[in-house]
Amino acid sequence: MKRRRIKFSIQPEGLILNSLVDIALALVIGFIVAIPLFFESGIFVNAPGVAKAEASEVSEIKVNIHLRDDGTILLNEETVTYEQLTELLPELLARSLGRKVIVSTDAEVRYERVIQILDLAKQHGAGELALLREKR
């Protein structure tokens, strides 16, 4: 008669870390891939650089947009409509070296209008966006 050998599987004591390491590695790779998407989308505004933007080069063309409380838009001190702004903005930015757009508003202008103007400027190729608290 043959003897049967019974094989006992020995379970290790404690946690099995293989699956936890796989999950942690997958999360790290996911964050590495996703982080650039968070930082590269959106509108970036450089408020402290306004003084440098105004004093850097006198001969460079800048786009100064002022939004008034009554809904009018001033483009380089001239009153324009939103449609005229969409036509003139690409022309002004094409002639500008730094592609700087400075936006200022009156006290009671809604943020929606400001973001709309900033988005329009970014769509037409603005390189730098600056916000002023008061019109200068």
C-alpha cells in the first residue's frame, strides 16, 4: 500500500502586500498622468506684473480694455461694441510683440463679463493677461 502524502499549504502570517503595491503603483501613475491636465487648462492672470507691463517698453502696442458699469467697452480709450472688439482684438494682438492685454473695470461690473473678455483675449492669442483694480 502506498502512502498518500498530504500537501499542506502554509499561509503566511499577516497581510499580503503584492496587491496593495499594485494598487499604489497604479494610483501614482494615474496622478502623474493627470496632474499636467489640471495645470495646463484655464486662464492664467498675472496681476503683480502690471507695473512691469506698463513700464517695460513704451513703443510696444498694448491692448487696454476697460469695462464700464453701464455695459460699454473701452478699447484703448475708444468706445467699441463687443462685436467690434472681437474684430479689432486679433489685429492689435498681431501687431504686439508681447501680446499683453490689460483689463480694468468699474466697481459694479459682474465677474461674468470680465471672464468673457479674458476668454476672448486668450482665444485670440493673448500672451499675458493683467487685471487692474482701477483704470489708469
